Amino acid sequence: MASSKRDRLVDVFKRYDRTGAGMMAKADFVDLLRLLKIDEKDIQRALKWPDVETGAGDVNWSSFVTHAVKRPRTVMILFGPPGAGKGTLSPHLVEALKVPQLSTGDMLRAAVAAGSPVGLQAKNVMEKGGLVSDDLVVGIIKERVASEDCACGFILDGFPRTVAQAKMLDGMLAESGDKVTQVVSLEVPESLLEERICGRWIHKASGRSYHIKGAPPKSLKPGMEPSPANMLDDQTGEPLMQRADDTKEALKSRLEGYHRETMPILGHYKPRGVIRCIDSSNLAASPASMRAAVEQAIRQPRTVMILFGPPGAGKGSLAPHLVDALKVPQLSTGDLLRAAVAAGSPVGLQAKGVMEKGGLVSDDLVVGIIKERIASEDCGRGFILDGFPRTVAQAKMLDEMLAESGDKVTQVVSLEVPESLLEERICGRWVHKASGRSYHIKGAPPKSLKPGMEPSSSTMLDDETGEPLMQRADDTKEALKSRLESYHRETMPILGHYEPRGLIRCIDSSNLVQDTSARQAAVNKACSP
């Protein structure tokens, strides 16, 4: 759907682009959107999207198409117990993302003061001494996020507080094609929470917050015991106050409620790979600490592609082109295992011990090796997994491991090819054992195999070393039959695991080597969002 919408938009803009460079005059751009019956408010919002308006009276319509088709708003939930540091971190997130922070309390008061429809309903409830319902709160949020300053997204602070509220939020966001993109979970020892909460004083009128240790008012001199007489607001000189729930006893009760009702929200969002866990013990310790926390919070999920298909489907042919298109490495589990053992890493040493005893490396160890490898710098943008997972159980373990770092599988590229062609490909394959270089008697013969020659160890020589090639024991017709039976029984069900998420990209790989246009089309389809 997104792809066809993109194609239609590109076709329209190309007709009006006199430069041929993805640019057009702002006036022409606006007129064209009006012809497309785009609302004036949405036109002005689109002009504020990053990289759309160049500042020279021109518009980059290519950037507009990218935003319009692919770019959902940033919807961040700031999550953590009382005293975790949400108030300390949020201004830096606002600055980094250029989106507003929305507190449910502030939104409620503003809606009531503005006399909006939902504000009037909330006012009526509160005047009768009732609690504002979840429906009304979601309505107030919906009204607020339609404002122009939320065009690129917003940060929610104080909502949702329960899984039921999270589900209502998801439903409301889906109406506008949005979704939660990050849940920033601040983690801090409870002993530190007590110190932070019980030392907090506030200026009631403005909401300015102070702390007897971390951020004392100027009126509190060294050695003084904090009291209303010496805890005065820096700007007005008015006495500060402690909230009734900023006590040790009240904190205990609030934390119990937080763990019982609010913590399960993480379980609700974890399968989506949007959780960002941040140690907030020392956020204010240094600019570097704050910068690292912000970078971790706003980091977008990496591209995590699974290359999927039966033996001989063409994964080895397509993979280098995917690597080039995505600028991410291809990770083969066999290569990862050998590298981990050779490097003597902790999981590598465990795997070595198992293999030396003649055992099979467990799924847990394989996942551990993948986890270790994808922490490398070259996987910063993402990676392509080849050869894993092979079972639904492994897929579930992979999902769980990825969720720990706020990642998730983004594409499953399923290569499809007739089984008769698989036999031709597999049984004609020869390899150079030392390097892993692969050849085929028809599709990619070595230079040593001249026309009319029968392939043998004397005529099949590696192009680079001149050493004899070999056929693997399982590259035979009989072995292929057994491998395909296992593939259909154990591996094919993985597609059913990922299909509900809309991640499957089915590609006919019959002619990927011979047909360059088919190969490029396959790459485009595989990499589509």
C-alpha cells in the first residue's frame, strides 16, 4: 500500500518538476497539493517537515513524499517511577526531537480553561467531584496532538498509567496512522528514589521544582535545615512547599501502585521493540551522561532482515546486493560461531567447550553469539541474518533478545524457486573449502572449466588460488530431498510466525543471477519499509 501510494505521488510530482532534481517552487508545490485536495492546515504542516522547504523559495518534493508515505510521527512515552528523573531528562528530549512534552495534568487544565468540548465535559465531571474517565483523558490527548506543534510528534509524560490506558492510546493513535515509537523507561535504585522524592520542594504557583541536595534554592545556605522560612523560590521569593505525597510513607505506597499497575505497560510494548531502558541514576552528573541518555532514548530501531529460503534458493547471490543497498553486514551463524570461538569471547569459549565434547551448540549459545556480534559498531544501522532462525522456537528467542535492546525484525525476505531448479543449483555447486568461495558448473563456473569439459577435482579449480574445489556431502540429490523435507517441516512455519506483523517479502529468485533488472527489483522489494 505504502509503495503504491509513493509511486502515485512520485508520478504526480515528476509531471510538474521542471528541474528534474526533485525540486519545485513553493507556490507550485502548494497549488499542486490544493489540486490534490489536501487541507490547508495539512499543507502548512507539511512545509514544516524536515528538509521539505529549502529556504530559497523552493520545496524538495522528494523529501515531502518520503515524509508523507513513510514517516510516522515520533510518539514517545516517558516512563518511570516517581523520582526517576523524567523532569530532568524531558527538556533535553524536547530539544533533541523538536517536539513538545505533553503532561496529562497540564493538558487537562488547558482543555478546561479553553472550554473545548472535551474540556467542558471534564470540567463538568470535576465540578461534581468525580474522576475524569480514561475516555475523556484520551479525548483530551487526541485534541491536543492535532495542534500544529505536534506535526512531527510529541512526548507523553504521565500517560498511560495502566495497560488498559495503553491499549486505548494505541487505538486513538491508529486512527491517524500513528503509533508509539519509543517507550523510554528510566531505571534507578529505590534507595535513590527516596532521597530524590523526600528532598523535593516545589513552587506551587509555577510548578518550579527544587531539591535540598541536587538543586537547592539560593535561599538555602550551607548548614541550614530546610524549612518554609529558608526554602524560597528563586524568582518570586515566595515560600516553597513539599507535596503531601513526597514522604517516605507515601512513596512506598506510590511505588507499590507503580509496580502493580504501571510496570505491566512495558510487557505490552516489549514485543514491538520500542523499549529504551536507561539508567537514570546519574543523568545530571555530566553533559556526557545526559547526551548518552538522550541518544539512547531517541535511537531508531535498526534494520533487522532475515534472509529466508530453502537450500539453493539464491541467498548467496542476493545477499551482497542487499548489503550494498542497506549498508549493513550479512551475518551467517556458521561464520559467527567460528569467529567467536577464534576470538575466545565468553560465549565463544562456551561453544568451543561443547564442540570439543562432540555436542551440538544450543540455541541459547547461538543467540548469545548473535547478541555479542550485533553489539559491534558495523551493526549500528542494522544487519542481515542468514541461516538463523531455523525454527519457530529460535525465532521467538531472537525476538526476545532483540527486544532487550529496543530492536525487532523489520523484514523477512522469503526467496521462492521451483524445487526442480533447486536440484540443478545444488548438485552443480562446488566450493573452495578454505575461503568459502562458491562456484556452479552452469551459473558461475571457474575459469579452469573450459567448454565441453566434465567437472571434476582436476578441472574445477579456485580462480584465486588454483586449488581444487570440492562438492559438499549434502550437495547431492538424495541429501537435498532430506534437507527440503526438514526445511518444510521446521523452517517454513517461521513465515507464519512473522506474517501477522506484515514483514514478509516474497521474491521469485529463479532468475536473480542472469537478470539484472529482476535482481534490482528483488532488492527494492526486500528493502521496502
